Amino acid sequence: MITVLAVRHADITDPEAGGDPSLSAAGRRRAAALAHVVRDLVIDTVVVSTLRRTRETVAQVLDERPGLELLVEDRPADRADALRRGELGATVLVAGHSNTVPELVVALFGDPVTPILATEFDRLLVLTVADSTAVVRGLRYGAAG
């Protein structure tokens, strides 16, 4: 069984501003909540984009697991076949963006998910593939707003 945990980066100060902003105080709290949620999972690989907010979202996860493989990929959907085959491990954490997380779901499963809004930072999608069965579960993490 392959499990992909996919999140949009945590909260930033101005989601409409563009550029490469750091996480806001709320985003740092949400990133800590993500680390808490996945603390007991064995994660094989973490995938982030080249933008700092994705790396900051998973920083505590990486700090708690020295030696964990980090892969920088702006379009994680391009790795869908490798993910499906387990080449990145049995459990992979992906921190992406409001456009790249849904693209990954489509690339892995063929079916779209509800779009991620510009102000939405708390969705955690758990994607599992076992034999020929694929399941997507949507969860929320961290404090609201």
C-alpha cells in the first residue's frame, strides 16, 4: 500500500500578494500541528516546491527526523507514476500549493478534488493506493482560520 499525505503550504500573511512569502504566525502554528499529526507515522520522503513556504510547512517534520529524504519538485504530479510504484517510499508527505495539490490528486487517481481556495490552508488529503483500489480522504488540521 502507498500513502501520500498532501497539504497546501501553511498560512501566509497575504495569500494574494504573490512572491515567496514566509509563513505567518498562524502558519507556523499550523506547521507545528502538521508535525504533531504525522509524528507517529513512518514517512519515507517529503516533497516540497522551490518556494520557502512549502519548506517552512514541513520544517518541523524534517527536524524531528534527521536523514529523511527531501525532494524538491515544483510539479509533484510529474512524480505520480513514481509515487504509484512506491519509488519514493510507502508513505510520502507532499507540501504543495493550491494548484499543485489538486493536480497531484488528478495525476494519481484521475478524479479531481474540490478546489483549494486562496484562503484555505488546513486541508490534509490522505491518498492511498492498494492493489487496484485508490481512495482519497479529506481531513483538516490545525486551528481554524
